[in-house]
Amino acid sequence: MSDQNVNPAGHSLLPNGAVPKAWPFQEAQKIADHVANRGGDRPALFETGYGPSGLPHIGTFGEVARTSWVRQAYTALTGNPSHLLAFSDDMDALRKVPDNVPNREMLAEYIGKPLTRVPDPFGTHDSFAAHNNARLRSFLDGFGFDYEFASSTEYYTSGRFDAALKRVLEVHDEICAVILPTLGEERRATYSPVLPIHPKTGNVMQVHIDKVDPAAGTVFWTDENGERFETPVTGGAAKMQWKADWAMRWYALGVDYEMSGKDLIDSVRLSGRICRILGSAPPAGLTYELFLDEHGQKISKSKGNGLSVEEWLRYAPPESLGQYMFNQPQRAKRLFFDVIPKAADEYLSHVDKASALQKNIAEGSESETQDADRLALYANPAWFLHAGHIPDHAGSPLSFGMLLNLASVANAETPDVMWGFIKRYDANVSPETHPMLATLVERAIVFYADFVRPAKSYRLPNEQEHAALADLAEALKVYEGEEVSADVLQNLVFEVGKRHAFEPLRSWFTCLYEVLLGQSEGPRFGGFIALYGVRGTIALIEAALVRSAEA
């Protein structure tokens, strides 16, 4: 799922100026307009921000992934170069001890210190920030994202922000006028966009600034002991307060695009005003909705609720995570284990369509049909997930849901058990020829063991269902030992349900799932019979009928 250059020729890939109906292209158009308005010939700068006060979580991945897809759309739309900066606010102070880290008592001693000066509670890196930054980079690198990592501490201490910081002092009072009305009375008394670093304690100080000297580039302030200091804002001796810091960074670096969560709407608005006071237009951006855990609560780095990237990848391939992130970013999403199978099967559906479109484009001549195929391909999530080119065997002939049901009925604990059924279903399929299917088989076994098997609950059929199941078993015996398609079997199941007057017909399929599979939902049942085998399905039905008779 790497973010490579999908348009090396340097011109738009889109036919006749049309824009695909996919949200990243809508965002790309906003960026193209923003870049045109600012002028200049430098590449468009995309930014994502990360607060390393807690361990990286899946929301962080989502922001980088979504920004990368917008960047891909921008390249396809304009043919112009761009750059992605993953910025870590690691000079921020440690405000509280996260719940999901070791050595919490030790960390409590460093409250107020910049994160790069807080020891690593895991004992593996020079600082807590370095540990969390490494975790961030590790999983971004694992997904092949094209980005440059940036450390707030390095940017402040190296002088890269010095000119912008001096500009902050020139408009200090104007910035205060923007922020002060949003604060409570007590906070207003001490607010300044500048946070000096205490030269003795090393703490990030939220104190009243007694005097600002723009010419000297310094601020005067008094600590809690009454000692007065003059501190330069340059060279890492001070940092900016949150909203002013964001705006200063946009201004200093010339950021053209940055998305953010719904909880930061007010911060985006205020930072945008400050950016204009500093002298430049704020970047274009998207406000995305938040991820919610199984209780409907916002996921949090410090709480460690919701899913981690590592947990998701234990149960499904990375493409499924990308699919989940791609879907409707402006709608709140529940982020718990039960969303994984649907995301996996949505990916498989999209990649099949995208592969067909890509093949049509490669084989066909330029025409209106080809143009329509290109637009459809560029609107397909799989085109983004695979950085503009769908590789061979990216999909699977069997859905994840179907494999979960096979694992369930076969009580599979190893891939070999699953492959025994799969090869009987299609002798031309193997782990070597279908690597995505091989991955899905492995993940389905784990997901089944952890979530499906513990939740299984079989019920006995009622009189109508008992008769219909017996009828289905007899009807299937006609096909024992024969090759029969999933469609033929699906039609047979429909006919039996109609013959026994199930109303609505959906209740017949609910019976099959609950009585035979021990769950409320299931796959297209004809496909399941074809995969599990006619003889095996007959045995499954007959066993359920025996249980019913003995009850």
C-alpha cells in the first residue's frame, strides 16, 4: 500500500478534465486551487501531525493513509510534485502519564518536561518521544508510505523555525487577541503563545509573559519562585503554545494541506486566523470524523482503547485496514474487532472490479469507453490502496466471510485443513498462485478461534424448519459425487425455502445459519455448499436433525 508516484509523466492522468467521484479527488482539487492561489513553483507540501505522548494508534495510521491517498489523487489530477511531512510534536510537555505504559511511577516525576527529555519507560530508546516516534515510523514504513519524518525538537533547536518565531513576537498581541476570548478567566491571566523552557528545571513553562522584545527575539517572564528570566524564542529555548504552534508551523514551512479530526474544528479555525496574522494563508484541509470503540467512546492514545494496527493485522491483511480507512472519512466509525470481516470483503469486491477495469484499459484502445473505465478505476478504493496499479493475484476467489464459515464448520486449527476443502473446490488454486487467499486462510483461522468459536450458539429447528432441512438434504443427494456450481446449489436452496413457504424467505436462510452454523448471519449458502462439499453439507444437516430428534 505504498504511496509512490502514480504519474511519472508529469501531466494529468484524467481524461478530458473529468474528475473521478472519490473523496480524495475532491480534496485534490482544493489543494490545486490553494497552490495556484499562493503561486510559486515549489512542490505542494502535505503534513500530518502526531503527538507522541502515548503509543501510536490506528487513528494515526488513518491520518497518514488518507493524506497519502489525497496526495496520490493530487498527482493524478495535476501531474505536479508533492511532499509529505509526518511531524511529531515531541517538544510538547508530558501532561499526564498514559495508562498503557510500564514504569508509570517513574514517568510521573517528569510531568512538565518536553517529551524528548522524558526517559523511555520501556527502556529501549533515549527518550519517551524517541520510543513513540520509532513506533510511528515502524508501522508507517511497514505500509510503504512515502514520507519524511520531522521532529519538533529538531526543528526548534536547529533554528529552522527561528524566523517564524521572531515573526510571532512581532504580532504577539494580535495572536493573544485571537486566543484570549476562548479562554477562562484564570487561563487568560497567564496566556501567551510563547512557552519558555525553564533554564534550570527544563520544564515547559505556561507563565505570563511580562515583556516581549521583537528586536532582540526574547521574552521576559517570572517563575513561581519569583525569579525573573529573559529567554530567546529561538534555538529551542522556547516553544509555541498549541494553536499558535500549529499556525507557526504552517507559516514557516508553507504547508498546503493538512487534515484533522472533528475534535479539532475550533483549533483549525483559530490556527487559521493566526496563520493569516503571521502573513500566509492556512492550508486546505479535511475534517474527518472520529473513531469510536465498542462502547461508542472516542479512541485515545493514552487510554489504549479501540484497536491497534498490530491487532488488526493479526486478523486480516493490511489491505482490509486500508479499505476501512478509505470508507467515508467524514462519518464516525465504530472501530472494534467485528468490523474486520466486512472491511476485508469490501476490499476483495473492490479489487476484483479494479483488476477488471485495469485489464480493459491495458487491452483496449483510446475511446469513450476507455475514458469511462479510467474514471471508474481512479474512483475505486483499490486503486488508492495499491498506489495506482493493481498487482496480479491481489484478490481472492473466496471471501473472508466464506473462509470464516469454513473454519467454523470444519473446526479448523491449521491452514492444511482449510486447503483440503479449497483444493477440492478448485484444484487450480494454491497458496503460491493466490497469496491473498493464503493470507486470508491464516487470518480466518485466528479470527475464528478468538471470536467466532466462543460466540457460537446452535439452536434446534422448529417443525417447519425441520421439514425444510430434511427436504434440502434429500435434494442435495442428487448431486453427490457430481461437479455442481455454486449458482445451481443456491437456486436449489431458494427452491426448498419457497416450497416450505418461509415468509419472508430470508428467515429460511437465518434458519440455516443458526441451526447449522451456530450464528445469526452467514455466507451465500450455495457457495458454502460448493466449498464445504455436498456430502459434507448433507452430513451437517443430518447431524442437526438428529440433535433435534433427541431433544
